[in-house]
Amino acid sequence: MTDRIQLGLTDVSASAAAPASVVNEELLVTGMTCAHCVASVREELSEIDGVEAVSVDLVAGGTSHVTVHSATPLDDDALTAAIEEAGYTRVSA
């Protein structure tokens, strides 16, 4: 198994080129172990009004990183509720 290392680096040129209307919500989720888990979380989050895309960096058995892309800010409670509806736990950074 390969351990993941988050360096926290940001490509400044890519950030500057991104449209100002794009909002990326970074979420930490525990309990996910497989592709089915990822699909469940994506499905629940995608049902929230305004969500355009969901990407997941799965860390099986650890804390996975979920990014929710939208054009406008999303309700934090709705994001947490969707993750819990899928059967997983959102954790604070």
C-alpha cells in the first residue's frame, strides 16, 4: 500500500486562471474503503443544489479528501448531512 503525502502546494498560475465564480469546498471524510464508498459519497453530494462536480482522493481506511465544485458557496450543514446520509463521517481539519 502506498502512503499519500499532502504537500499543500498550490499552483499560483492555475489559481489565477480559474474563473472567480468557481468555489471548491475541501472536505475530510472517514470510513471510506472502496470505489463503492466513493460512488455513494459522490451521489449524495451531487444531489445538493449548485454542486457541479465531486472529486474524491480515497485513502482506504483513513481520511479521504473530497472536493465539491460549485459556482456559488454551498451550505456547510447540507454538505455534512449528505456525507452522513451516505454512511460516512465528516471530520474537521
